[in-house]
Amino acid sequence: MAASLSPPRLLPSGDSAVTVEFSRNIDDAANQRVLALDQALAREPIDGVTETVPTYRSLLVHYNPLEIGFDALSEQLTALAEQPVPPVANARCWRIPVVYGGEHGIDLEDVAKTLDTTPDDIVARHVAGDYRVAMIGFTPGWSYLSGLEKFLHMPRRQNPRLLTPAGTISVGGVQTGVQCLAGPSGWHLLGRTAVRTYQLHRDPIFLLEPGDRVTFATIDGKTFAEQDRAAESGELIAELIAP
Amino acid sequence: MSKLVISSIGPASSVQDGGRPGSQRYGLTPGGAVDRLALAAANVLVGNAPFAAAVEIGPLGACLTAHQGAVRVALAGAPRNVDIAKRPVAFDSSMVLADGESLTLGFARGGSFSYLAIEGGIQGEPMFGSLSVNARAGLGSPYPRPLQNGDELQTVAASGAADRRIELPAVTDAPIRIVPGPQDDEFGDDAKALFLDSEWRISATSDRMGYRLEGPVIKHLYDHNIVSDGTVNGSIQVPGNGVPIVLMPDRGTSGGYPKIATVISADFGRFAQIPAGRGFRFKAVSIAEAQKELRNFVKLIDALPSRLRDVENFDLNLEALQDANVAGSAINAIDAKTWHVPD
């Protein structure tokens, strides 16, 4: 298995970081290798590595060049990247409650029209998905999920919205996502969750880890309002259903 | 306890320190001062740790008043006209504000950001080990937002230590050095040559997230969208319109535009201080050279205390001369006004 893995490309990101690139595309196999390398580095730290940032297709490794040089680090990262990818089944799995449509998911009707089906069908398909946190980025807690059913793949909006609400659940391209903070987005808004993937003064501050699995469950607007208040006072709301 | 009360302050002014690296995997940007050398110089002048929290003051002016006791402060970074109760005071120096006295700063000249360090630091509640303001993430202390008129910064009373000045290496206008990549292969040779051979200016629409560059349009070989990957301070990304953006400490932790090059760490602060509209150039260097420059930069920061001088009688500063002689440097007392301890 290990021998069949092609080596990643090592691209300098300045003098204190290296991008370990497994693919140029959104590619689940590449993302699994990214997360595997990230986990391998957590298990077997390399002196001088200060921080890692997993993304869909690459792992950004920050390092202190006063402790390790680019060539020595690249060599060690390449060796680690050859290790077999651990099975996904061992990952944590969260159930995240979502209120779909209406004021909470203003694009649901349009998405259904565009895909020539009903809003209920969109919701059923979205809830049926078994997703994985491919990366967290852009703003704190913004979790990009892989595993979106092909039927729901859609180009992003022509005109990104400058402000979308905290807790937005949306789809864009081949991805779906959990957005924690209010902010701009070019994705299609399907619903909202009370779950805060990032909340100060809560333990943990960040709920999701890259590599975690995620499923969604439907709730009504009243439940959302109750959960939102509970989340405000520090409750997780998300339910850990595995392992 | 003493405090500084802000009676006026321009936009883009905030409490910043060394930042909060370590949570970029969760989308939390590291933040922190854009010019680390200036931050460190200001802090060292008042006896603080180099990357303690200070006030990063944007291009416009500010006025701060000491209350409930004297406050000792220091200024470094982009020079400005500064006075205390109409007495002009010097940059790269510490100074004491007596109770009730105001420090007034004019517009930045020849730079964008100045740093006001306060002896004893700024009282606040660190989050992820930092007081740095990151308004989007609701982080920063004592205020999780840029500073406004009326804000108060709690600190300790001035210790009575003698005021100091610091001798910093002269600022050069040499090209800003970059390491090519990580996505330089998304650009053709002519686009890369155009990037390196052109004069650039920083747009006035820049901020702590990113500095937009004004210059020629840099064309991509293929598509202008790549699959988002990680960013660093100094990543030079080129969006679809071909106008490069240099990512700054409040950047998104990931981005979906190809990055043609990365500003080297040692030049990042100098780049951040280039005033909007002034021409500058880039120069490509190897990773090895960039890392050598970073080692020198770290040495410079570590050695800042050895660059402190007494403010008074520096024409013939016996104590400093003695210190320097102890350090093994030959000093000619006749040139005492201009000497500095070699690195």
C-alpha cells in the first residue's frame, strides 16, 4: 500500500512554511492523505515544526528555520507521507441539528428549482449525507465538509453575499459547510444550526477537528431558538454519536 | 494603577503584540503587529518583553492622556511629529507623561504604523496567549476591536527609570525580497518577469488583512481559481483581476487564489511600512538566503537591549561607552555622538 502512494510535491511558502501538496484538485483520497500526514505529525512531532494547517489537498507546515532547514524538513515530511492512511471509521462523528429553509435557509427554494426537485428532497438528500471535515479555514470555525452527494453539486452564486448569518449551513461547488461566524459567502444557504464550531470561554473553544465526521438532523424553528439560547450559555448542542 | 485615556485616534489603530499562532488549523488567523522590529524596539525602550502588547497606531494621528499617575511610554516605527504638552519629543525614545499630560501624534511620515509601548505593558485578558485585536473573531483586549476615542488603557505607574533612546539600523529602500511559490507554476515566464521587473505601489485600500498592489496586471496561465490552501504572512496571491494582494497578519488562514511568491520574514515589517503610493520593487532570493536573513533579523531583535542609549549627555556617554568597551568593541570617544555597537 505504502509503496503505491505517489510522493507529494513540497512547495516553499516563504522561509518559514512548506506546502505539502498531494493533489491540485478537490480529491477525497488526497484529503485523506493530508489528514493522515497531519495525524502522523501529531504522533511523531518533528523538532522545529510549529503548526500545521490541513486543507483539501495539501498540508501547510509552519516551521522555525532556526531549528530545521527546508531540505531536512522536506525529507522527513516525504517519509511520513509514505505511511499508510488510517481508516476513516476511527474518526469522531458528530450529529448537528439544522433548521432548513424559510428565513433560516433563504436559498433552499431556489436550489430546489435549479435542481428540478422539491425543497423536501434537497433536505432529505442533505440530511442523508455522511460528511467529513476536510478543512477548517477562512474564518474561525468555518468547516468545509467533503462527501456531498453529486446531485447537490452547484456552482457558487454569481454575486457573493456580504453578510450571511452565524451558524449557516450551505452548499457551494462540490462542498457543504458549517459557517460559525456571520460573514460574507458565495454559497447557497440551506439552513442554520445553533451549534457554534468556535466559541470563546467554552471547553472546547473549537468543536470540530479536521478529519471528524459530521451528519445533519432536521429540527424546527422553535427547537432552533431553544438550542440557540442554550448554545449561547456554552452548551455544545452537537451530539457525539461515534466512536 | 495609572491609565492612558485616548482622546482621539485615527482608524486602523489597535492593541497588537506578537500575535496568536497555533490555531490556524481552526481558521483563526495569528494577527499581531505588522512591524515586529518596531514593536520590539518600542517595548525594549520601556523595559518590556519585545513582543508585549503595544498600541499599533495607523497612518493618522492620535492623542492620549495620562491619568491617575505618570505613565512611561516609548515610540518607534513610522516617524511623526510628536509632542507632550507642546514640548516636541523624539521617536525611538522613551518619555514620561506626567499625570494629566497629553501625548499628541501627527500623521505618519515615511511609513504607516507607529508603536506606542507602555512601561509595564497594557492590562488585559489574553486570549490564546495574546491581547492582539482580531475584530472578526471577537478577540482582543482590553477591547476586541480597533481603538476608539474615549477608550482607556490600564497600566502601571511610571517606575522612575531614566529615559532611553535606541539606535536602530537605518531603514533601506532596497527591493522587498521574496521567495517564489508556492504556486509560481500557475504563471508563465513573462508574467513572473513582469512581477519582478515592475515598480509597484501599495493601494490606499489596503488593511491588516491584505495590501493591494498597484502595477501591471499579472496574468495566470490557467484558471485563477485554485483549490483553497493555507496562507502565511506575506503570501502574494493573484486573484482573477490580476492585481496582486499581499496577505497581512489578519489574513484568512486559507485562500483560493494562486500565490506567485512570499515576502521573506526579515522584510515583512519593512514592506508593511511602505507608504501608500510610494514605488518599490520585489527581488527573488533563495530559501537559504531568506532563512539567513531571518537569523540576522532574530539576532537584531535579541540584541535590541544592547542598542539602548541614555537620552541626556549622549555626546559623551561614559556609561554607555564603558558598556560597549566591556562588550569588547573599540570605541572612539570623539565619535561618541554617532557610534553604535557593531552586531
